[in-house]
Amino acid sequence: MEFAVKSGNPEKQRTACLVLGVYESRRLTAAAEQFDTACGGYLGNLLRRGDLEGKIGQSLLLFNVPEALCERVLLVGCGRERDLDDRRFRQILVHTATVLNDTGAIEAVLYLTDLGVKSRNLNWRIRQAVEVIEESQYRFDLLKSKKDAPRRSLRKIILSVPGRRELPEGEQAVREGIAMSAGVKFTKDLGNLPPNLCTPAYLAEQAQALAQEFPALQASVLEEAEMEQLGMGALLSVSRGSVQPAKLIRLDYRRGPAAAKPYVLVGKGVTFDTGGISLKPSEGMDEMKYDMCGAASVLGTLRACAELNLPLNVIGLIPAVENMPGGRATRPGDVVTSLSGQSIEILNTDAEGRLILCDALSYVERDEPAAVIDIATLTGACIIALGRHPHGLFSNHPPLAHALIAAGQAAYDRAWELPLWEDYQEGLDSNFADMANVSGNRDGGAIMAACFLSRFTKKYHWAHLDIAGTAWKSGKAKGATGRPVPLLTQFLLDRAAELEPQDGHATH
Ligand code: BES
Ligand code: MN
Ligand code: ZN
């Protein structure tokens, strides 16, 4: 989809479709009011007859509106003006995108980004519009022999800004929304790919392809022999049962000052999680193809970074493995030595994410990071604790946790913090090694996993996002969500903004 911003009166728009808002109950928004005056009160009359209440989810498509220069007018319900918040604004856009797709219009001019949304500015409204519309266009039909491509004539969306002065701000917001959406789409596609295609080697190829596409990105891949040499016994223990070799994938993005410490994103890349010898039950096991969504979100975020040309140094690191049972697979009871030197008694081979992450987390110490954020579909317990709306967040550094929560709120990709208290740590005691990979009971499973990781992240500021409940949707709408690319990209946008004066121009 192509996006643009425009200022100007709605009645002057020569367009295939003009989209105007109607508040509940039967009240025209400012732009609709202005248009209505020009067309002799046609809309007002319609509303008085009771054809559109203005509830969210309602709309009315009009043709041949008297005096109008546009071919169609789409009236869209916006709910009560004073209730218009983030969620409702997004619902209005989802509905608009769906209805527009079913019209024959090639382009549309939307007078919705000028609506007032509680404590949100123009940048936010435009970015959300771009993201929601892109999201509503997403299909994954790569593997269907007959594409279910509907008659899709809509090519261009024009978003209104209040005046000429706001055009640059609007254009920047469109750029950000497009970069974010491209990152989200990249992440969704990788997540949705079946596990016979999306293997550790495939993830490595995708990183290399990104580096080909964006000169600011450099890719490198460590093979099993090199990981063995380094001493990554925890990571390697997970892929022992698989015929797919493990890969440690690294992407470097260097557009910040040479001396600026890098932000490091570490993504769990289990391309399929059977549980290993601690085999999972068969119901819904197909969804364990999504166990690499953390990895995919790292790639998607770096893609967005590169597209936005952010003046930062960022490193993406992806331990990629397949967790399978087999004659060579790790057994419950095996003890392995991690890169950190700490020994681990593996009591459950299904708690594999923490085993690959711990070695990756030790490995990044040498990069002297400004902060490290790992992203992982780590525990079913996180879904029990928080449901499927927020990511679970843990951190050893409160300001970092705060910055991530704020970024999530700004990007409508929210995280919720859970405790990481010392009190929990004794649950990981082992009689035979420095620690066990699971605790002896099911209490606080998401917290116990984070406690395990925290033993490998003492040398830097670190946060952990458990995306088990948020990375994909189950049921009829099964599919990857692309989260937390918006949160992570926003976090990096915020770090870049700290470097520059507010207006974005360097002072001389
Ligand atoms: N990838 C799973 C976590 C998961 C399960 C995410 C279901 C989303 C939906 C992870 O590797 C796992 O198996 N975790 C175990 C940990 C347990 C053995 C301590 C879990 O959550 O059951
Ligand atoms: Mn598992
Ligand atoms: Zn897993």
C-alpha cells in the first residue's frame, strides 16, 4: 500500500473515496461538518433520518453525493467523541480498511487522523493508521496453490493533517509507520513459515539476505564447531537430537558514533520445539513452529532500524536450534557446562529456550552493551499469568524496564513487569550442578525462567521479554502477530531521539 499525507478541505478532494467520521449519536466530525456545508446538508439529513448511529463498526457508503467532487463518501462510525482512546481509534481504522477493501476504489482520502485521540499527537495517529491498515492487508498465502487474493483495487491511502505546517511531521510519521510495518510483516512471514522450511539454516540465510538488502547491516554465522570451541555446552545440548545443525546468527547495525555502546537484541530461535525427550503432548504441537518468533522479531526490528537509518549501534543475536528427541538427544538428568562456566543439570529438556539464551547472553558480554534485551516465547506459565495481551517483562535495571514499558505504551504493543526477586532463586538449586534448568514445581514458571537467565546477565543492564502469549494467535485466526517489533523499534527510536535535539535538526 502506498501512503501519503495531505492538508486541505474535504470538499475539495477529487478522489475515488472520501472517508469521514461520524460520532455517536449521529454527530458529524469537524471535517464531515465542513464537507456537509459544501454539499448542502446532504449528510446531516441522512443522519437525521437515522441511517447511521455513529457506533464503532458501523459505516455507510454513499455515491453521487450532490455537489461533491469525490466519487464516493464513506461515513465511518467513531463512537462517542469523549471515549476516543487508543483501542477505539484502532478499531475504527480496522473497520475502515476492511470496508475500503470491498469497494472498487483505487485510492481513498481519510479524514480520520485529524480526530482527537486521548493524549495522542499527530505522529501517533498517523503511524497507527499506517500500521493498522498494513496489518489488515496481511495474508500468508505463499504455500497455497490458489491464492485467495480478493479483487484488491485499493492502492493508495491519503491521510489528512490539519494544515500545511503539519505536513513534514505527517510525512515523518508515515515513514516511521511504513518501516515499522515492514518489520512486522517480515517477522510474521518468518513465524508463519512451516518448520520444515524455517530451519536454523533458513534463519541464517534470512539474516544474510537482510544484510544484502541493507548495506548498514552485516551478518555473520557461527557454526556448531565454533560454538563447541567457545564452550557453549548449554546451547549445543538442545540441538543434539536434531539433524538440523545449530546456528548462532549475528547481525551488526552500525550507524551510531564509533564509541557508542551497542543495544543488543537476543532472540530465541527454536525453529520447532517438540520438548525433546521431555516430549510435549501432541495437541496443538504445530504451534511450536512459532518458537522462533523472538528471533524473527530481532530480524524485523533490525530491518526497521536500517530502513529508518537510526543513528545507533545495534546488534542482533540469534541462537537458532531445533529441539527434537532422538538417539543423541539430551536426557533429563544430563549435566552440561555453559559458556559462563556455570554447570546446569537439565531436568526437563522442554525448558530449552533458557539453555540456548544463556550462552548467547554470556557471549554478548564481550560487546560491552549499553543494554541487552532478550525476546523469547519462553514459558506457557507467562500466558497463565498475564493472558495474551501484554508481553511479560523482567529486568535487572529499573530505568530499562521503565523505558521498555513506555515504548510499549507508545507503540500500542504493551509489556507488563513481573518480579525478579532474589527470594525466587533458590527454586533452581540442584544437588548435582550449579543450578537446575527448572524448579521442582510449577509455581511462577515465567519468573523461574527469568531467574535462570538473570544468572547469566549480571555484567550489564538487561531485560527479558516473554512473548509466549503475544507472538502469535491461536484458533481460527492462527498466525504470527509480529510483536514485539513495534515495542522494540519504538524503544530504539526513543534512544535515537535522546541523541538529537527535539526538532530533529542538528545545532551548529
Ligand atoms: N516454547 C515453550 C513455551 C511455550 C509453550 C510458549 C506454549 C507458548 C506456548 C518452552 O520451550 C517450554 O516448553 N516451556 C516449558 C517450561 C517448563 C518445562 C518449565 C513450559 O512452559 O511448559
Ligand atoms: Mn520447550
Ligand atoms: Zn520452547
